[in-house]
Amino acid sequence: MTAYSHLHVHVSSLERTRAFYVGQLELEVLLERPGYVRIGGGDGFHIGFEEGSPVGSAGIEIVIRVDDVDEAYERLRGIGVAFDTAPEDQPWGARHAWLRDPDGYPLSICSPVVTA
């Protein structure tokens, strides 16, 4: 059997990255050891962060699904998280807001577009 395990990302500061993804985005720590932390959400997707190089990569975007993107956007802005865009409906049926993590990796929070 072949299956995805997790995304592995190099970061410049594990402490700063952990504070962002766990403290601000409220994802769960799944595994932690010196120099490495794996985080995840309720759906089973995991990201492993390790201090090291190279840091940064063109063409990667980390997408995190939230229950209500507008609510998450306001909460995160309220604690000082800077966004590149406000939430907007996208033609593929999701509402996204884009931002960057502490190392500049592109990130979006999203939720399905609610139709009346």
C-alpha cells in the first residue's frame, strides 16, 4: 500500500514556527523531539517541521481548512497575524484568505463557500 504520510518543511526557528502553527493557528502537536515537531489537524494531515536548511521553496502553498474563514481571519488578525488578502470567494467553491508563516511560506486558510 502507498499513502501520503506528511509534508516535511525546513524552518529557521522551530520555536517561532511552533508558536505560529500551534499557538496561533491552533493545530495539534502530534510528535515532538529536539529540532523537530509534527503538527496536524482533525482530518489526519500532518506537517513535520525541522530546523535546518534550505528554508523556503517556490511553488509550495500550505492550505488549512477552518470551519469559518471569516471568523478565523478576524481572530488571527486580532492577535497580530498579518494577512496578504482578506477572505474572498474563489471560483473553485472555497473562501480563502492568504498569509505567510514565519519563514515566508505561503499559507491560506479556507472554508467552503456557503450558498443560500
